[in-house]
Amino acid sequence: MTDPTPGIHHVTCIASDPQRNLDFWVETLGLRLVKRSVNQDDPGTYHFFFSDAEGTPGTSMTFFPWKDLPAGQAGAGQVSRTAFRVPEGSLEYWERRFEDRGVEHGDRFERSVDAGERADASGDGRSETVLPFRDPDGLALELVAVPIPDDDPTVPWTGFVPEDAAIRGFHSVTLALSDPDPTAGLLRTMGFNELGSVTSTAGDSDSRRFAATGPVGTYVDLVRTTDRGRQGHGTVHHVAFQTPTDDDQLAMRAAVREAGLNPTRQIDRHWFRSVYFREFGGVLFELATSDPGYTSDEPLESLGERLVLPGEFETRRDEIESQLADVTVPRPEADGS
């Protein structure tokens, strides 16, 4: 028996300029840089991890700043948008902040789920208010206002944004697919429950919503598209789902393989252990464990303050540092907002 995934673990994207990426995600969006490292498959490239105050699973947005790549275009076989949870009542704050800082954003709109007659639907059809925006590389993003329960597992970081507006991990990802049906079957294999069709007042294409079992990074929306995608700046590289323990991951890997896909062996990523595969529509999926976590090699109070080179990469520090651009991590005490 395969335990269902609690939801999204992290989302990894492609950026261009590393300093601009740091400034936007830390200073403008108020996420904490919890790990400053390198791409373990391309150690001459940074890997930045932005999350809540403690790097809770379900809160990490990570980036590879590959300056030499061209701009990308979201399309079939890609994550077409990534949404974050923010507390109810905070979208006005975010609109002001985006205006003050010149962030490209759209108007608020309402999105709702119509469960219809679905016997397996567990959603209540509740409407959600959404604020769409883009990062400096054009990555499609959203803030979704939700009630944050007292026992929510996320820990807001308040270095630049007040607690009552701080981002509280992922709400959802939307997968753009030429044929959503095979991916829908895979999500069921992974323990997602189909809630129903999603509609919005923004005139978006209709999509289907699936829900995982956990409170953060709960939703995956599937949308049909004929648009062709192109990987580059401003696109998502992959989306990772939580398989908290090695046993969970082993069972999920077996279930994915049984479904007809070809997952990799387990790969040690130092802060979690990973399995990768492309789902039926072409989106790169990862399964990630919860441990050992971002505090396995740095104290909680100083996460992200130094360049961490895991494993054998530490022996190549001088070589690797010589290939990386100099960057400055924004400090809360320097914020003038």
C-alpha cells in the first residue's frame, strides 16, 4: 500500500541574473534565503532556496540562475504557474507593495471549484481570491488568500514583510498538458483526490483540481493546452512532491514504475533524497524526503549566510567560487519600506 503524498515539497525554476533573483525573492516577496549553494549537476551555477523561516517542507521555491540561457515560454509539458498561500485580508498590502516596487501584476480575480456530482470530491467549492504577478524573469506566479489555521506547519519569516501578510508556502501548481487524462491517473496513483473543475472570473481556461492530503502545497491543477513550451529564464524546471520517509519514497517509486514510468534511483541531494521522472505529459517530477533538512549543515539562525558546498564539492571550493558571480544577500535591517 502506497501512502499518499502530503503535497508539494519544492518547486525549482530557472532565473537569469542571480543578484536580481535574490533581491526580488528576499526583499520584495519576503521569503528567507535558507540555503545558498550550487547546482549539484552543474556546480558552476548557484542554487538558491527561498522558503519560510525554517525551511518547512512545502515552502521552498528554488532557482538555478543560468545567465546564458534565453527567455523561456511556458507551454505543454511544463508547470505554467505557481501559486503561494497568503493570509486572508493581505492582498491589498501586496497590491500596494507591488505598485511601490514596480512588480508586474494583474487585477485580483475569483477562482472556484465545482465538484459537480463527483463522488470522490472532498472540496467545499469555496471561492478563492487570487492576485497574479510575475517575477523579473517573467515567471508566472500567484498569491492566493486563504485562512491560516493556528496549527499551520509553516513559520512566517518577517524580515521584510509583516506576519499578517507573509507568504505561507505553496498553494498549488498548474500543469499545462496536451492531454491531461494520463497525468490525472498518475496523480490518483500518488494519492491525490480529484475535486472538480476550476473556473475563474479572469477568463482562464477551465482546469481540473486535484488535492493531496497535507495542509501546504495541497493542490495541482491540470489545464489542457496546444501551446508549445520552451525551457529558459522564467520557467519551472521541475516540481517536487513530498515522500517524507525513505519507505514512503520507495513505495511511491514502485507505484510510479508500475504505472509505466521510468523513475531514477534515489539520489542524495544532501538536504533531502530524491527520485526523478517525467510524467506522461512531459513535466519533470521529483519525489523528495523530508530529512535531513536545511539545518543539517547550518544552524537555524544563520541559514543562507554562507555558500554551502555539499559533500565532495567542498574540496573544490576555490575552483567553484571562482566561477560564481559575487552576490549580496538582502538584510532586513537595510530595508527602507
